[in-house]
Amino acid sequence: MHNKPEFDADAADSAVLSALVGAYPALLSEDEVQRESRHATIDVEDALARLTAAGLIHRLNGFAFASRAAVHAGRLDYT
């Protein structure tokens, strides 16, 4: 029996969002996002789709960027 680690979608989403928030207001190509996040290409594609559906990022012609709301939320102190 193989103990393959379970895929963590939240980790991929977090890595992608972090890369985009860190680059804000710049746009990153989806290839740049993949390199920055260090996740598999399919995982990044899925994360981009989930984050777009949630309204946290925007995509345009192979590029992605964080929404203003995502950037603002990242600056909040939750303590």
C-alpha cells in the first residue's frame, strides 16, 4: 500500500494568491505564477480557476493579477 500524500488545494491556492498579491499591481503570466508557486502546472491551473471564481484574482489573456480586495485583506491584522 502506498502512502501518497493527499493533494492540498488550499496550499496551492495560498501559494498562487501570495505570488499575485506580492506582485501587485503587476500582472504575472500564468507561467510566472507557476514558477513562483512551485506547484505542479495542473495544480496552479486549478488554483487560478478557483481563485477567479472566488473573485480574489482576475485573469486576462494568459496573465493574472490579484483583486484589490485580496490585496487589502492581505494587509489586515487578524490578531
